[in-house]
Amino acid sequence: MLKIIDSKEVENNFGVREFLLKIPELREYIFTKKLIAIIETISPDCNKSIKSIYFDKPPSSNWIVNWHQDLTINLKEKKEVANFKNWRTKNERTIVQPNKEILEGIFTIRFHLDDCTKENGALRVIENSHKDGVIEIKEWIKNKEGLERICEVKKGGILLVKPLILHSSKRTENQKNRRVIHIEFTDKELPIGLNWKEEIKIKN
């Protein structure tokens, strides 16, 4: 799998959006029976992925990600729907913040291609923060200071995350890469007239 990734052009030297659409031959390596079994324990009715990103945090492209929630989804087109807001278009992607039900129905699996430690930008989360819905981050953080957890993951491991959980990451400090495949899944259906930009069926 790594050879296939390395053979493709990586956008801006640190990431590829719509990863599974651009490199479809990787799907058989990712959507294995073992992974589908894990997905079914989380959401028995889930049969699709809706977003995929491959990214790296190498020493040459090092950055801080401040505390945030992932509040948007990518669609094929815009249609005015109740409780869907903050529409915008970027690089042929229609981006919107959906209703709470859609957001709460999404979960992310992060596949780690390198050891991910606190020294090279491991994800930091505030546990259970996803249960409070969309929050005012600055005020919320003041009350939860010191409760963060560093999610260290070994090479080959996976991390399950709810996009609504407050998360951040620091710069790498050990001059090592942190390559991750980020894939979002859901069992939710969109309102009539809207379509996921990257929907991929993961099982028949």
C-alpha cells in the first residue's frame, strides 16, 4: 500500500484530499473484512465512507492545529435545506455545516502509517466533548483545562474519533514523519436533493 501512495503526487507535499477517489486501487487494502467487522460494531447499518484524506506532518511542513471540531461535510452540489448552513465552494468541493443529526452520525477511523507519539504531533482530544454538540470552544476550553488526552498510536494501528470531539495537535519535535489515512463513515442519509461528494460503498 505504501508503494502505491508513494507513487502518486501528494498535494502541497503533505496531503491528498478525496484520497480513495483518486487512488481507488487502495480500497481493497483498506476495506478488509477485519475493518468492516470493526465498523459494524460501531454502526451495524453503516455501508459507506464519505470522506478520505491522506496527510503527512513531515519536518519540512510542520504546523500547529488549534483546538476545533470538524463541523463540515463535502457534497456534490448546493441546495437550500433547513439546518444546513455556512455553504461555500472550494476546489470543486461544496462544503456545508449540516444539522446536528448528521454530524453526530459521523465517525472517523485514522490509519497510522508511522508511530504517532506526542513528539511528532499525536492527536490531542478532550474526552467526551463530542457529547455536548457544537460548542463555543474558547469558553468550553477554560472549564476543561488540563483534561486533554494525547492519542499515541503505533505504526499500523487505528484510532477511532467522533468529528465533534474537541481535538488539536502540536508541531512535530522529533524530525519524523506522521503519515495518516483519515476516513469518515456514516449510516445517515442526506435530505432529498443532496449527495455526498465522496460516497464509497464499503460492502454489498
